[in-house]
Amino acid sequence: MTQPLLLNVAHCLPRSRANGPGTRMVLWLQGCPFRCPGCQNPDYLPFRLNQVVTVERVWEVLRQLPELAGISFSGGEPFAQAIALTELARRVQATGKTVLSWSGYRLEELQSGKIPGAVDLLQYTDLLIDGLFVEKLAGNFVLRGSENQQLHFLSGKITQADLTHIPRQEWVMTEEKITYTGFPLAGGLIK
């Protein structure tokens, strides 16, 4: 009997429009080897247990939302959990939906085979945004926090043209909480 694949999730947002083209589920993964000054998600950096869930459970939730365009992986560092995310991404793509992922690693590092599961996860990633966040290069870029980060359209299922009309910021309210997501505007909210 095989063990279920587990994910250590920092936060999950069932529907978002600020984290990729269309309405998408967003998974923020707990744990990151990088310590970028000015990181927007500092609570997600420590490698500590947060919400440990099976890939199967996330898949069940996603299947209950058939209108979604896909899923986005953020963090923390998604490629620190690449083995489990590969199975989830494979299932998502098998339904015709797309997978987007951010990573502090550069594409070449992910392709090197030195990061467990990274090469496999890339096979099921439609759009990769790579590179560390560099605070002095921060600006108002689509799906990027800083200018050095790059967009890699890996499958052709997501194109540059799909990245129009993505809100820079989003506030999602439920009965339990208010979630802010997106990218801070350079210079703050009010100019």
C-alpha cells in the first residue's frame, strides 16, 4: 500500500483572479529556503507544520469548482514540495485546466535535476514565474514582484495575451476572514 502524498499548505484560496489568468485556486505552500528582504509572505517562510493535507483532498476541493481555469502555486517555495505538487498538477492538466507556479529558483536550476521532483513538476507547469524577489527592483509588473523575475510560458496553454486584465491586488471576504492577495503597488496604495 502506497502512502498518500502530503502537502504542507500555508493558505488556500479557492477562487482568485489576481494570481493568474481566469479564476484560479491558489495554494501557498509552507516553507522556503530563501529569505528575500521584503518578502510579502514572511509567515510562509519557516519550514514548520501548518496545514498538512493530502493531494487527494486538495484534488477533491478543486473538482468541486469546475468553473476554475486552473491552479496557482505560491509560497513559501512550491518547488520545495515538488514531488506531491507534481501529482496534483498532473491531475489538473488532465482536466484541461492550467498550472501556474512561482519559484525563487531560476528555470535552469529547476531543470538541473538537483531539486527533487522539480523536473517532473515543470512537465505539468504551464507558466513559471522564476527568480528571487529583489526589493530594490520592485515595481508594477504583471504577476511579478520585481523586474528580475521572468515569465516562462512552458506549454503554450497560457500566453502573454492571457495576462491582460489580471488585477494587481484583490481582497476576498468570507464569513470567517478577509484575505489580501496579489502584488503591492510600488509606492503604496495612495499616490
